[in-house]
Amino acid sequence: MKRVQGFSLVELIISLVLGLVISGAIIQVLVSSSVTNTLNQAVSQVQESGRYITSRLTGEFYEIGRYDLITASVDDSVDTVSEAAFVQNNPVSLVGDFSANASLGSTQASSGANDQLVVSLLALEDCTGNKHGYAAGDEFHVVNRYFVSGTEFKCTGYDGRVLRGLKAQSVSPTTVTLLDNVSNFQLQYGVSDVAEDSNGQAITYVTADKLSALRAQNQQVVALRWGILLKSYQNQVQQTSAPTFALLNENAVTLDSAHYYQVFTKTLSLRNMKNFVRSIR
């Protein structure tokens, strides 16, 4: 009878080692693929959010300081000439501008905390879509407040006439969340030369705490520069090192390595304010 010879002990050990090596390589590829996929998803999500908020803010900020007495259908229940002067001279609202809400205004936060922007314009509705009881098609003095609460970037819309004490409030202000996973929001303001010498261009960029003194010298905000730091939803990105970012005038900060972060910045000329400054030379 013919004997059947099996594998030797050495052959079995070699086979096991080769199997372990191959299995380890496959696992490594799968892990690497999973990490790459997680990072790609995080990058895609942050970039999509960044494109959205940049586009939205650009569209809304372009209208800052707008007040058209010629072609717009303005609700005329108040003195619109006086209102136009207020909006055009105070496109970026500061603390103390509104008698009915003296604490409302653009602010520069300390130690890298989030800034706040408050602006005036003529519009059909505020940043939340609230018409504040005005008739369809009628424009009115809108005041929008942009700020960060927790990790949510929000906007609250007001009736500027109520804030100025010109009418009683009939519709309460509303707040909407424009974007979440926001780590920081910073602003700088492009200021013109004194009105009689200005061509409507920004000659310097300052923070909100400098605006009151410049306004007193008849210098006007004609541009906005903003920076917004976004982070991913995913908390297992596993970057090799913790990223460091600096937004505009703020000091650099080091963040965690478990999220993907990206800064989005833009400088925008306020066309309505440039035209206004040029018109009063």
C-alpha cells in the first residue's frame, strides 16, 4: 500500500507565516482606505459648507447700505429721506446706534472669540425671510445681525424702524441658523478716507472697536473682509499633527487633529457705500 506523505512541520509554519503576512497587508490596505475615505468625506463636507456660506454672505453683504428712493417701492409710513440718511451713514451699525436696543451693534471680541456684525439696508425682508408685517412688494429698513452661538453661525433680522423708536413692534424678530460646525468668525472693515477727499476706496482695514472714532472723522465703511473657520462633522480624521490657523488679525491657534478644518476668507467692496461716498465729495 502506497504511503501518503503530508506537510512537514516546517512547511506548515512557513504557510502560516505567509498567511499572516498576506492577511496583515490586506488589513493595512483596508484600514488605509477607510482613513482616506473618512478624510475625503470630511474635506468634501467642509468645502461644500464653505462654498455655501461664502456665496450667501457675498449676496447679502453686497446690499449693505442700500437705500434707493428712486426705483424702490419703499413703505412711506416714516420719513424716508431721514431713514435713507441714517442707513447710508450707518451701514455697519455700532453699539448705541438704536435707541430701542442700545446694546445692539457690531463688536470686536477679545482673545480670538467670535466677532459680531450688524448691518442696515433697504430690503423686502430680513435675513430670515421675515417681512415684519409690511405689505408684499414694499421695502423697509432691515437690520441683520450675524453671529456665532456655540458652533452655529446665525442671523437675526430686525425692523430698523422699531429699533430706532419710529414705530411699535408688531412682529417679533426671528433667528435662523445659517451653518453649523463653525469654529470661528472674524471681521475687518475697509474704511475710506474722509468723505470730501475719498474716491470710495478702502485705505485701511480695522476692527469694529475702531469704527466709532473713524465715523466721527467722516470716514465710511466701504468694504468688508471676513474669515470663517469650519470643521468637519467627522471626529476620526486622524491627521498626523494638530493643525494651526490664524484668522485675519487674530493670533494663531492650534486645534485638535480629530477633525478636518479649513479657513474661508473674502474681501468684498460694498458697492452701495462706494457710490454713496463718491456722491458726497
